[in-house]
Amino acid sequence: NAGVTQTPKFRVLKTGQSMTLLCAQDMNHEYMYWYRQDPGMGLRLIHYSVGEGTTAKGEVPDGYNVSRLKKQNFLLGLESAAPSQTSVYFCASDPQGSHNQPQHFGDGTRLSIL
Amino acid sequence: GQQVMQIPQYQHVQEGEDFTTYCNSSTTLSNIQWYKQRPGGHPVFLIQLVKSGEVKKQKRLTFQFGEAKKNSSLHITATQTTDVGTYFCAGRNTDKLIFGTGTRLQVFP
């Protein structure tokens, strides 16, 4: 049981390049989330999904797109990377956005935009 | 929008000293969760508080939820080097969590 798996773990991009971050969970969780973490700013929600085929904007959605074609996968896309998107990206999931369930996090993707 | 602030941002203590981090929300919370993130790691769930005035303990860690359900605290008694990391509170807002800014704890042996 791997939990939440993120790929890649590290990536360096040039400004303007595109890429997709992959998140997979094997816990049959309904809800999935993408956060970015920057020094002194905690975890900020980018986008989230309440189930297969659904997505919703979080606190800082601009410059990112997401897709949830399969329940176990949540993809985060950067269409045209900018240096301001240099960050550590975490994916998380929980069973049903329930009030009594913790979120399970992946190990993170460290992304640098030059 | 809802904001969750934590103080202090950083805390350096000598091993054996106590440590407290405070979490304050701009709105009433249905519950609050606490997470710990070790350096280079990912956030790991510690505990959840639901009831007004609730106090929970995990060994040397004591968690408290305010009477108005707008603030919370985490107190660590007699810190150890294994307590090093960043502690986040997170308040529930409908179907998503709003994370606090975190308190980074450094413990010197």
C-alpha cells in the first residue's frame, strides 16, 4: 500500500516550458488536493477535486490546470512555467472531504523554474 | 477569505525547554487539525480537535481548541531533538482545509 505517490520528485524547467505533475493514490479516496509550499507561507491550495471528473479552484489557481480523469489520479499542469512557480508541490488525498478525516500527503515535487 | 495565522514563525529552544505554537482563525472553525513536517519531508497528521474547549494529549504534546473555536494551541513539554520540524494547524472550511503559516521549531542539544 503505497499511499500517495508523486512524480517526478525533482524537476528544473526553463521559463515558458510546460509540464505535468502526477499524483496517484491507492486508498480509494474521493478527495484530492494540490498545494504549493513556499518559505514562510505554509501550504496554499491550488486546485482540488471532490471526485472523478470534478475539479475546483483553490486559493492560488492562476497559471495551473488540473484533471481528474480517474479516481486514483490527479494531474497538475503548468502550461507556460514562470519563475514565480518555483516551489515545492504537494499532493494530498482524504476519503471524502470528511470533517473527521486527516489528509494524506505525498513526498512532494521540488520544481525550479529558471 | 478565511485566514489562519500561526505564531511564532520560528522558535529555537534548548533541549528540555517547553515550546508552544498558537493558531488563530479569522472565522469560526468546525474542527482543527495539526500536522508536523520534518525537514525535507511532507506534512504528517498529528491530531484533530472538534469540540469547543477540547484538550487532547499525545505523550509530551498537548493540543487545545479554544472556547470560541477560532484558536488553538500546541504545547510540547521538555522538547527533544526529535521534535524538530514545522508544525501546522489547519482549519476546516466546508470541503477543504486552510493551513496556517506554520511554526518552525529548532531544538539545540
